[in-house]
Amino acid sequence: MHLVNIDDVEMRYGGPEGTLAVSGLNVKMDRGEFVAVVGPSGCGKSTLMKLTTGLQRPQKGAVVVAGKEVTKPISIVGMAFQNPIMLPWRTTLDNILLPLEIVEKHRKRIRTHRKEYVERAEHLLELVGLKGFGEKFPWQLSGGMQQRANLCRALIHEPELLMLDEPFGALDAFTREELWCVIRDLHANTDVTVMLVTHDLRESAFLADRILVMSARPGRVLADHEVPFARPRQLDLLYDNDFNHLVQELHSEIARARDNA
Amino acid sequence: MSTDAKGLNFVKLAPWIYTAALFAIWEAAVWIFNLPVTFLPAPSRIAAAIVQYWGPIWSNSIQTLYTTLLGFVLAMVGGLAIGLLIGWSRSIYAGLYPLMIGFNAIPKVAVVPILIIWFGIGSIPAIITAFLISFFPIVVNVATGLATIEPETEDILRALGAKKMDIMIKVGIPRSMPYFFASLKVAITLAFVGSVLSETVGSNTGLGNMMAAAQSRFNVPLVFAGLVMLAIEGIVMYAIMAWIERRMTGWAHRSSMG
Ligand SMILES: Nc1ncnc2c1ncn2[C@@H]1O[C@H](COP(=O)(O)OP(=O)(O)O)[C@@H](O)[C@H]1O
Ligand SMILES: [Mg+2]
């Protein structure tokens, strides 16, 4: 059974006369899979994430996650956006612990078992290369470090599904590549399922098992590419011929999708 | 290094130097142009008046400080509560905001006679006027802090199953605190305007009343003595608010959040 099954979904913002964001949208994701979503700007990629997490409800079709139809926000997901939006009055560690103060399963427990959760947070910090930075405030961290902490926050409640919406868009090329490796290793070492929305085609080809290309608004899936490269993948894959062919193919597909709009 | 230290010292001393210079120029102008004391008394003459009338000046200053602070504290509590309420719900916002703007537009000097009819001559009209005039900026600031929460923050928390109350407690209230404390500096200054206004229009105590009475007896140095006391009270209270602001919300100055 699929972890995520989005079946013929239509979603319109702002009432019957509003913007039709996605239409005839079909997405299936297996457990443990890493799926990247690319497409022209404004085609409904963020809408797809909001539908999957239950932040938005479709007018037509069904969104089923982990065997249950999504009718309200579900806490088996962790989310990270381009803007890391750490709360500046909390230390990095307290920012990472924030989801636990919300999620039903943990919110009572964290008061009595704080130590255990702090250990979990520190373990995550170590995984993303931020060991020892927990006591720092967000403004004391660089953009790349904040985004690492943001990943920890998305993962702290051990979500089954990690949703990343252009998480590295604001970072410089080197920091971005470092974080690709962080995500790659996180995915390799846990059984988390990842949906990554990105406009960076190389990022999608480096990280994903499958790449979905979306049409211009109203968004639907135009093409579904298996990414053939063996894991574990190293950064020198970026200079591989087949890799660049795939990236070029994706690029022209998106250009066509945009022009057809 | 030594020039740095000197520069720093100068910046620290600057307010005193400028104040001293203002009074010196003022004193000189009065002598040079031979201004009559009923027009503009020299600072030395005002100082003499402060010494001469110290008893009533002191008791009236305390009275004004008391009504101002009481009105200000009410505005602080009420402003925070209403600000959070307005930020909480769009419909409360839509309903209350125009009312408050209208109310804020009414000149408070027109309200004082009504307050006197209701509560009689005394401290209460001054307290209420101070409250009314200083309450609005606090409400607006707190509501602004809530209204400018990043939508992504809300999305992340809502996706985790957060209720509105969770978002309010975890994000809304802490986030609006810098706005709240910043508004206190404005509010305390306005509170003085309110209480003195009320004392001037109708009261038998306070610096406003003292100055009105002195004016009708052409005791201009005493009027100015009242002004000086008000300025001192205003500066001290402002400094206290600025200090509290820095103590409570240092993080807001370090981070990029406005
Ligand atoms: N809250 C909203 N209200 C109205 N229209 C929206 C809203 N969010 C997104 N849209 C519109 O829906 C379309 C898809 O948006 P989005 O999913 O954010 O696109 P993408 O993430 O692919 O750039 C866009 O045309 C956008 O303007
Ligand atoms: Mg988007």
C-alpha cells in the first residue's frame, strides 16, 4: 500500500471563482521513497504539500496518507520551508523541541521526560553537523546552519513523511551541496519518506528516486522519471554525462510546460 | 583605543552638555534681550521658584505622577488584553478596530468635562484621561505583533495539530512582546499629556492645576517650574520604560525581526 495516495485531486483557492491551483492531480508515494517535485513557478507545488499535510482540503478527489483520508492536519509529517523561521527568543535546541510541545503524542510527556527528548534533539544536531550549537540563539547561526537546525525541527517528532518546500533555495552553492549530503544521509539512515519541492533540477536528480514534473497552473503531473543512479550517490555524480542528460531533459520539459500555459 | 574611549565618553556626556547649553543660551537670551519675567523667566529665576515653592511643587508632582502611572498601568493591562483579543480573531478585529479609531480621534480635552460630570473633581478623571490617551498605541502595537506572524510558522504548527491557543502561546504572545514594550515608551509620554490635560481643565490638585492657577496669578516662573517638573518626570519614566524594553526583549534587537 502507498504511504501517500493523491487521487484525481482538484483544489481552488478563494471560493468557486478563485484560482484553480491544481486539477487532475495524481501522486503516489511508497514508504521510504524519495520523490522530488519540479515545475514552473506558481504551478501548485506548495499546494501539493499543503494538500498532503492536510493544511488545505481538496474540492474534488481524495488525499489518503498512511491508509487514512486526510481531513485535518496530520502530525506524522515534518515540514521545512525555504525560510527557516526559527523563533528568535528560543535557543536552537528549544526551537527544535517546539513540535514536541504541540504534537498530541508528546506534549504531555515532554514535561516529565524532557531529558530524553533533549538527547534526541542533540543526536539530530550531530547528524546535521551542528553538534554543540544547541544553546546558541538562531541569530547567532549562519543561514546554512539555521536551515540545518530547521531540518532537525522537522524531524524531531520522528515523522514518517518529511516535506521539504524549496528548503535550500536561499543558500549559496557550496552550502547547498553540503546540505544535499545531509539529506541524502538522513534518508539513507532512517526509513523516512521524503517529498522535496525544488526548482533546482540538479538537486532533484541528485537526491530523488523519482522526479515528478508538473504542468503550469492548474498543476498536474506531466511526467514521472525514475532516477537510475545507484546509491549511495557522491557529489561527483553532478559531473556525470547521464546525470546531465537527465537534468537537460527535465529542463526542456519544464520549459515546454511553461510555454504551453 | 584611547580615541575610542574618548569618543564613547563624549557620547555619554552629550545629553548633559546639550542640556546645559540650552539652559545657558536661554539664560543669556533673557539677559541680552532684557525679557520681562512675565514673558519668559530665566532658568535661574525658575530654579528660584522651584526652591521657593518646593512644598506645593513636590506634592503636586507626586499627585500627577500617581494619576499618570495609575492610568498608564490600566492602559498597559487593557491595551495588552484588547491587542491580543484583536489579534486573536478577524471578526473581533473587524468589529472593534473602527470603533477604536473613532474613539481615538475624539480630542480627549472634550472628554474631560464628561468625566468630571460622572466622577466629580478629583483624581479619577485624570487617571481615566491618562488611560484613554495612552491605551491606543499599545493596542495597535500588540495587534501588529500578532498580525505579522509569518504564515509559514503558522503552517508548520498547524500541520502538527496546533490549536489556535497553542499558536498564540508559543508564537503570538512572545512575538508581540517587543512591540508591546516598544509601545510603552510612547504610551507613558502620552499618559502625562492626558493627566495634565485633565488637571488643567478641571481639578484641584496636580501639576496641571498648579500651573493653571499660577498662570491666572501671573506667576510665570511657577508655571515654568511646573513644566520643568513635568519634563523631569517624563524623561525618568521614559528611561525606565526604555530600560525595561531592553531587559525584556533583548533578542528582538539582535535578530532581524523588526
Ligand atoms: N492562499 C492562497 N490564496 C489564493 N491563491 C493562492 C494561495 N496560495 C497559492 N495560491 C495560488 O495558487 C497557485 C499555486 O500556488 P503554489 O502552490 O504556491 O505554487 P508553487 O509552489 O508551485 O510556486 C498560484 O497561482 C498562487 O498564486
Ligand atoms: Mg511554492
